[in-house]
Amino acid sequence: MRDRPAAVMVVDDHPMWREAVERDLAGAGFEVVATASTGREAITRFAATRPEVVVLDLQIPEPDGVQVTTEVVALHPTTKVLILSASGEQADVLAAVKAGATGYLVKSASREELLEAVRRVAAGDPVFTPGLAGLVLGEFQHSAATEVCGDKPALTDRETEILKLVAKGLSYRQIADRLVLSHRTVQNHVQNTLRKLQMHNRVELTRYAIEQGLDAE
């Protein structure tokens, strides 16, 4: 488990919504280190504060949320981006995930769902509004069928075992409990796997695992 709540930045161009999200997060014990109303503000304030989680609307003044996600992940690959958007359109969801977002909630989500999503995203777990996870994984499976895969990097037996469980959607805590390992050990194995595969986040790792058919094993 985390020793402390994550440091969070909230990005939304609607003042009342941004303030409500900030208030809910602060009330739940999260440290809101920055807020922003535009993409440009978001990138500048992210660089200054380095939050662990960015709660980000897609429809913001330029650059938009997809571009901000790309910039944030490039600047600090371990930062998690949770999209909180009014749109549940397939194109928006896939664009955000491909840019590096770890989670995607629509704004109809409850306060409790938002807080739980921030907690889970901070721990590295992909989180999606019900119905969107299947859409994302389905798209990745379709893409995998049309891609030519190169040589597989050499993973240890333990890394492969954990990767299979990641592909099945288990959280790090669930994997640790199943394999009788510490949460930190599981995280270390996942980080080593990410490094070997030259990937940046768990969403990319899940995609790779599905491409290799590990979710069916």
C-alpha cells in the first residue's frame, strides 16, 4: 500500500468543475499541488510541481488533453494521467490511451468513483468507466492482428508470470497476494519488464501482453 496519498494536478477549463474536483480530492487527503485551465498552463505547472497523477479534461484550450498527455508522459514517464472528460466517444478514448493515459472516466462518474480511480491510477492500475475498458482492449487486439512483431525480449520466468496476470487485469496488490510476494517486489518486476520492453506505463504493457496472447494463458 502507498504510505501517503498521491500528489495531484487538476486540469479543466471550467472553473466550477475544476474547483469541485480539487475540493473532493483535497477532502479525501490527496495533495493537490497545482491546477490549470489550459494545456499551456498545464505543461508549465506540471514541469514546476511534478505531480504523481494528472486529472485532465480533454477539451481544454490548446494544446488539448491528448497533446498534454503526450507531453507529460514524455517529460516524466512515471506520472499517471487520468482523463476526466464529458466525452465517451471511441476516438477520444483511444487517442488518450495511445498518448499514454492510464485511465479514462466520463464526467458522469460519482465522487467515490473518481477518488477510487485516482487511488488506483496512482498505484499503476488502468482504470476505465465501465464499458470503455473492453473498447480499448478490443482495439489493441485488432491492432495486434495487423502488426508484425519483432523478436521478443528475454523475460525471466517470474516476469512472464506477472505479465500474464497483468494481462488478465489484476492489480499489483492482487498479483502480490496470488504469488505471495510483496507489493514492492511486484512493482520492481513490472518496472524491469517495462525497461526491457522499452515501454512507459502499464497500459502499454497490457497491450503487449495481449498481443502475445498472454491474457488467454
